[in-house]
Amino acid sequence: MHPRELMNEFTPWVEKYRPKKLSEVMGQTETVRRLQAYVDSKAIPHMLFAGKPGTGKTTCVLAMARELYADNLQECFLELNASDERGIDIVRGKIKDFARTLPLTNVPFKIILLDEADSLTTDAQQALRRTMEKYSSNTRFCLSANYSSKILEPIQSRCAVFRFRPLSDDEILQIVKNVAEKEGITLDDAAAKAIAYVAEGDGRTAINVLQGASIGGKAIKEKDVLVVSSRARPQEIGE
Ligand SMILES: Nc1ncnc2c1ncn2[C@@H]1O[C@H](COP(=O)(O)OP(=O)(O)OP(=O)(O)O)[C@@H](O)[C@H]1O
Ligand SMILES: [Mg+2]
């Protein structure tokens, strides 16, 4: 089983309620539509997902991989964190091992998610560019980055680039209300507004604040939200 599939009662809500399918992803409509078309046709280019944290980048690539590989996720989908894996040599070694075998599925390629690709040095990105070319017959790379401007132009030009927008307050509220309902939590309007305010378009922050605010009880008020989030109330800003 893929590590991402393992959950228990301690799994944070952000993981527990991560959308499993592209159709469950909130917002990013045009991006999701194009990604769904890739999945349906089983034809996927290298991709660059750019945008602020908590907007659905990792969620979308995981959902694509799940839809494509089903029970073969473990063999066909590799996640590497560019900034964790000290040095491109380790990344390269892992990619080499992973890309050596072809998947035994009806999908003729594997997917590698390289998270935080914008933290790679220029040299590392040059090496990555060669690696992408070397394995492109049976591997597709999905790079995720907060800043696409930090990705070398020759890499960008090999990728379909998708820009993930900060989620709207309405989208944030839908995410939060969905989780609240499943956890048996109620929140009043002021609390919901406060979560949207502190989240600033970041779905991860919104769910984390909801989970934090629920520690004291299942009926959440604005003050419970403000205690767990470090930002001041809107009215206080001008004071
Ligand atoms: N568009 C969305 N629709 C529904 N839930 C979302 C969305 N975006 C984020 N979330 C929630 O926030 C969590 C984190 O999202 P995700 O891992 O996709 O962020 P990311 O864009 O990859 O951020 P980072 O840049 O920090 O890697 C998800 O598990 C999910 O619970
Ligand atoms: Mg991510």
C-alpha cells in the first residue's frame, strides 16, 4: 500500500479529507478540467504546478495518480521532495531506480512528483533537465513550486504549466463546512468568516485552524478560531 493511503485516528484532518478524485477538488476549475482530460486519455505531459501553499497542487497530482494506477499506485507513483533530499545526486539515484522498470499496467508511464522544485539550485535543475529527457519514454515528471519564476526556462518549456490560484473565501468555506459536517462540528457565521479570513486562500491552513479550534468542543465560535490563529481580527487591524 502506498504510504499516502495509510490513515488512522491520528491522521491530521488535512490528510484525512484530502480530495481523492479530481472531481472533488475545490476551485482551480480550468486546471482540473485539463488534468481530467489527460487522465481520461492516459496521455500526460511533464507538468509544472505553480502556486501558493495549500491550493491543491499535491492533491491534484495524487488524485491523477490514483485514477490512473488504482491498486498499482505504489509501483507507479514516486514522490520526492527536492528540498529534503539533500542534493540532486540522491534524487537522481532514486529516479533511476524507479524509472528502470516499466509499469505492468495499461498506462505506459510512471509519474514522479518532485515537490518544492523551486528550491533546487541552477546546477541541480540542469541535471534534472537531463534526467527528465533520459527517462521521458516511460516517466512523466510533475514539478511543484510556489514560484514558477525560479524554475529554469528550458524545464518550463518541457512542461505544461498550471497556475494554482489562492482559493476564494467561498471555496474555503465549502472545504471547511464539508470537514465540519463529517466531524460533527458546528460553527457559527462569524467563526466561518474568521477561518476564511485567516486562511488567505490556503485550504490547508483553513482545515488546520478548524481542527485546532475544535479541541475545546464541537460548537465553534469566532474566539475559538482567533485563539488558534495568530492573526488579528479584521477590525483590529486599523486600530
Ligand atoms: N483545491 C482544494 N480543494 C480541496 N481541498 C484542498 C484544496 N487545496 C488544498 N486543500 C486541502 O489542503 C490540503 C493541502 O493541499 P495540497 O497538499 O494540495 O497543497 P499544495 O498546493 O500542494 O501546497 P504546498 O505548496 O504547500 O505543497 C489538502 O490535503 C486538502 O485537505
Ligand atoms: Mg504540495
